[in-house]
Amino acid sequence: MLFASRSFCYLGVRKYQLRTDLLLRCINISASATMTFRHKNTRRIEGLDSNVWVEFTKVAADPSIVNLGQGLPDISPPSYVKEELAKAAAVDRLNQYTRGFGHPSLVKALSQVYGVVCGRKIDPLTDILVTVGAYGSLFSTIQALIEEGDEVIIIEPFYDCYEPMVKMAGAKPVFIQLRYKNDGSSASSANWVLDPAELANKFNSRTKAIILNTPHNPIGKVFTREELQVIADLCIKHDTLCISDEVYEWLVYKGNKHIKIATLPGMWERTITIGSAGKTYSVTGWKLGWSIGPQNLIKHLQVVHQNTLYTCPTPLQEALAQAFWIDYKRMGDPDCYFHSLSRELESKRDRMAQLLQEAGLKPVIPDGGYFMIVDVSTLNVDLSDVDEKQPYDYKFVKWMITSKKLSAIPLSAFCGPETKRQFEKYIRFCFIKKDSTLDAAEVVLKNWNKQPA
Amino acid sequence: SLQAKMSRPVQAQRLEGIDKNIWVEFVKLAATYSKVNLGQGFPDFSPPGFLKEAFVRALSGENHMVHQYTRAFGHPPLVKILAQFFGKLLGQELDPMTNVMVTVGAYQALFCCFQAFVEEGDEVIILEPFFDCYEAMVRMAGGSPVFVPLRLKAPTDGKLMSSAAWQLDPAELASKFSKQTKAIVLNSPNNPLGKVFSREELGLLAELCVKHDVLCISDEVYEWLVYDGKEHVRIASLPGMWERTVTIGSAGKTFSITGWKVGWTVGPNRLLQHLRTVHQNSVYHCATVGQEAVAQGFQRELELYGKPDSYFIQLPKELQQKRDRLVQSLDAVGMKPIIPEGTYFLVADISQFKSDVPDVPDSSEPYDSRFAKWMVKNKGLAAIPLSAFCCAAHRSSYSHFLRFCFAKEEATLKAANDILQRWKQEKTGP
């Protein structure tokens, strides 16, 4: 029993005294209370604590390892982007709070750029929310519009955060696989397709939203207009929302076009389109993203935002706005960073593919994005003596990191529980890397069959 | 059925009752009308040169990886220095990887705490008046806020009161703890009152937390802004409190850079592990370059700790003078400022200030809110009504105070003084 003797009076200073022995007893009681510490986590985050990135980014942090795992560029952002940040930081006012839903000059720039891209007028104040990365946009969208009783369709493989975010919102993820369709051509991301009948079966009256990711991480698929129309038709038929993660929108390769599902008839009013400064300008560490959509949906994302972190950093937003103006003015020009980065990455893609092919592998050539998946089962690496509980690709990547000093990400990390075994022979490489990194990867792949020293 | 779906609102229920926000209205009014803005809490003076330099050095340096993702739970140089710094202050051996987590401002730290520990069926004690997001975040997490008022003890002489006069009734406080009480939110130094809770007051809160096995979410963003030699006591350093407290800090308030949105949580791994889970499923990474610069700022402060050149000594010294300047201006015109022991806010009692604000009988809007709106529109001076920091049910009890921010340049404070003097002269008139 805990009690303290205290004396106080209403007028004047209140004070109380805890005798030393009571103090000690207090500490002793709280020490035994730790054994039955009742402060567990809330239900909403139960089971959401593990994370593939925590596991693999730690392992690959060793500088002697050629890191083609986590999707972060090791190339420099364009110099004008860095210069704009330095300019912004020099202005006192730009080091203080800005408008919560997005710095005025940034939302204005976004409304102009996307107004052109979407072919419609976008209101900077009501149709846009700036968030902490596209990640923050996904979170705001899901928290705003998804809850218990809802189902959300997720296309597998998927960027891993979709599933835990849907679960944290109390909803049920419903998975549908992209399936490899062998049409005789060499492996391309275009070969991975949804079965329209199978997709239609996943929709029901509880389906609140479908999450679309195009260009797609990890496969690199760029959904065609026809494929998007199938999804759109179902969204309209079932009055379903579409959360369209388009962070790689500028990174599409020759022969492909990025199409915004929000521009299809009947879709603007039910779509949140998500973009990312990190992927657009090779500044993943700026953590700025945005959601664009109709006011009647965006307003709810804004409510989430004002109750989670309220404002995003000001100088970064200002610098991003200025960078957008620079590229907005030359959007029709090949010099525009949106186009020049894409060209640069296409040659890196081709080089990466060549390296893998020369090592006897069959990579899936992506039509967009900066990832490439490859089936490693042909290498016949026997890992049966390793801990069986993990899928093959997890074991393979860990083995590859330690014995070949090359890192990648296992594809089963991007799958729901039912599908992990189906993708466990695939690993994902990231190729937005400087030449010297790709050179180092080449050395590893060329020497693959040599015995380790 | 499709009919049923179309008749339901599109937004999730967790947004119910949290869509309104005082800042939206008052920031807009200030932007439209104010010539002198003492409303929203941010400095209008420069951030310290050493920090701006650190930022530019980081972003333009040879290591361009500062523009890419860093460690999700906090940039290593920053968590290391925070562990070092706060380890000393809390009397704990801190592991930078498990006892510290960096967040997008203290705001997101608060969000992580509520999402990690509060759900339907939980009560959270909030001392009133409070920084407005606490209530909204508790509700969004499905919890029930339980408000315990700080009341102004009646003055015994004609002198100006100190924020120490805002006090809790211990019996009332104790009665609000129930089996459903999950946590209490403490904010010291306190926004909006400027109160710095004494060791005794914190001891009372701590005793109740231990007795009822309740968590403490301790918002200490103004920890360096204490005046008149007052001590900021960290509740996590009190007996029995380390294991149940998450201490929240802010680079924005510490270094006068509110726009960088760098904050942090410090606490036992057993609590922080759940904050990490929320963080990795909501924003995941915080921007790298701000963290790098703040780490360098803390490095400098560690070396200068306790010395006159320390920003943590210079800033409160400067702000104390600004506080006194504003107190004088308000007192001279008949508004009764309550001298804050900390933060860069003060509240002033406007009930004796004979004002031009028209009487609106039976208005549901509290007097201070009407006063603040009239004042910004007609006098160009922006301040925030105290009732904005209270729950809807108690607004009428706090309806004759305004909150002013004094983290402003001399020119701003002089301009405020001029407006107030002119107003007084207009009223006393020929």
C-alpha cells in the first residue's frame, strides 16, 4: 500500500513530504509492477512491428558490400536542387512554420505541373496535401478513408507498407497476384498481368479501395490504358476508391507511357494520386510527397495530417517548389530532369540486365521504375541446411550478402502470407546507382562461379 | 449493398469531431489583418548562425548521401548526441538505438505516443488549458480525454501575478484517476500559461502515476525557456517515473527553427519499441539534412554547456527581456499579464480592459475569442484567445484571457506597444 503524508493549505504554497522509506517502497513496488507491466501496445499495431527494411538495411550497411538492395540512389541529386535548398535556408521566415497542408509556393507549383499532366485545373489549396514522403500520403489516405469493416484490394507483389497500413486502420487486405503470362517473348514486366475475372471476384460491397502502384515496385510494370480501364470499370461499378501510388511516374522507358488512372472517365472523383519528391528529384532523404485528388476526399486527408504532424519542413518545400518551376518551364524539353533522369536510368537498366544475363540469369526487364527482379533458382544455390522457417529468397539474399558481398531484397517481403512461397525464387535489385557501384556489381557477378578465397 | 455504401460517409469514423482546428481560423485572420502578429508561436528573429551554417554545410558537402534516406528511427549522429545529452540530464545510461527516436517535430512524437498506447476504453488525463492537439489526438486514437483544470489562485496584493499562480487541486486531480486511466499528458514549461511545474507539483503527479500505474507523456519542448533562475525539472528523473514516461523534445523550440520539424522521444525501450512500430508504419523516415544539422547544433551545445556562450543560456536570457518588455506594454494599458516562468507565451487578463468590443448577448462564442477577432481586424494586433486551449465544455471558465507570443524582434514588440498605446489613448480620449 502506498501512501504519503502530506500537508497542504489552500492559500499559499502547497507542499507534501514523502518519507524516505515510503520513497523506497514506492520504487520497490514499481519494480515488482514491472513484472506485470500492463502497458502493452494497442491492438492497432499488434503484429506490425517487424519490417523487412530494418532487417536488410542493417545487414547491408557494411561499406564493403555492393548495395543494390534498398531503393535509394547513390547518385547525386541535380545541383540546382541543392542550390535552391541553400537559398531557402538563408531566409529567416523559411526556417519557421509554413502552411500546414503544404507550403504555398509548393502547392502552387504542384498544381501547375499536374494541371498540365492531368489536363485539368487543380486547386492548390483544396486538391493537394503535402506529406512526409509518399509514405506519409499513403498513411494519411488510409487513415482518412479506411476503417474496420472495410476491405482493401492489394496487388501482389506490393510495396510492403500497404499491408500493415491497411491493418493498422482496422481493415482487411484482399490480395490479388500479378501472374506471369508466358507469350514467348523475353521476360518483361509487361508479362506480369492481372486476370480480369479473378480481379472482378475480389470486389464486393465491403471493398472500400484498391491500391494501385504504377510504375510498379518491385516488378517495374507500367500498367497500360487497357489494364487501367479494367480496374476503373470495377471501381465505378462497385463505387470503390482508388489509391494510386505513382511515385515512379517519370521513370518510364522507351515504348511505354505512364497513364494516370485519375484521368480516366469517372475516376477523378474517386482517386487519390500520390507522388514523391524523393523519386522525382533523387532526394529520398527530403521525405516530401503529395496527395492529389478531389476536394471532398483531400479534405479528410488534411484532417488526418493536422492531427498527426501538422506541417512539413519549410525550407525543403520551398526548395522543391523552385526546382519544380525550373522543370515546369522546360517540360517539353529533353533537358527537363523528369526526362533526363529517365534516359539515364534506362541505360543503367540495360547495363544491369546485361550483367545478370551474362551471369546466366533471366532478369525481368522493367518498363519503368528503378528495380529489376530476377529468378535466382537457376543458380542452384543449396541452402537447405540454413534455418528453414524463412523463405528461400530471404536465405539466398543473406547468403549472397555474406559470401558474395552483394545485396538485394527478397521478393517474398512484398507478398501476402499466402503467396510468399510463390515468389521465393525471386530477388529484387535496385539500379539507380552510380557507375562505380554497377562496376563493382559486375565484378561480383563475373566472379560468381569462382570459389571464395 | 451499393446503396448502403453510398449512404455512409466516405471518411473513417476516427475523424469524427477532430476536423475543426483553431489555427486554421486564427492563422487566416492574422494573415489577412494583422500588422503585428503575436498569435502563432514561432520566432520572427533569426535562427542561430551556427545552426544555419551547419545546415548549408551538410546539404552542399561532398557527402551527397545526406539527401537520401537515413536510419528510420533517427539519424545516427543525432540519436547519439541526444542519448549523451539527455542521459546526463535524466541521470540514465541511454542507448541511442533503443532509448531515443527522432520524429517529425514534437507533434509527430505525440501522435506516436497516443497511437501506440491509447485505444477505445482508455482515459487520458489532460491538464487544462492545453496545447490543442492533445485532445484531438486522444480522440483519434479512440480514447476519452479527462480534463483537470489549472485554476488561477486569487491575487493577494495589487502586484502582477506569476504563472505559478495557476494551480491544480490535488484532491480533484487524484479523483480523476480511474482504472481506465492509461496516461496523463504533462506539458512543462506549459503552453499557453508559461507555468513551470515545481518539483513538488511534479512529485504529486508522479506519485499518482506510480500508484495507478499510469503512463506519463511529458511534452517538454520549452525545456530551455525558463526564466528568473527557475529550474526545469524532468519528471522522468523522479522516482518510479523513468520506466513509465516518454519525454518529448523539439529542435524547433530549442534552436528557434520551428520550420525544420525535428523532434524526438526519449524513454525506456519497453515503451519506445511501440513508438517505433507506429513510426515505421506512418512516416518511417524523417528528413536527413535537418537531423544532421541539429546533431551538430547539439554537439556545440554539449561543449558549451553551462557556459555563457551556450545558446541554451543566451536564448532564455534574451527572451526574458522580451517577456518583460511585453509585460510592461500590456500592464501599461490595463491588460493584466500573468508573468510566465517559462516558454515564449504569456496570458493576459482582459476583463478589466475597457474595450470597444461590442457586447453580443447570448453569444455562444466566448468573449476572449470575439475580443481576439475584433482586435486583429480593428487594431491589427493578433493574439490567441485562451478558450481555444480548453475543451468545449469549459470554454466559458477561461473566456477573458489572451495568449501572446513574445519570441519576436524588438521592432515587432515596439510596434505592438505602439498599437496598444494608441488604443489606450483613443479610449481615454479628449
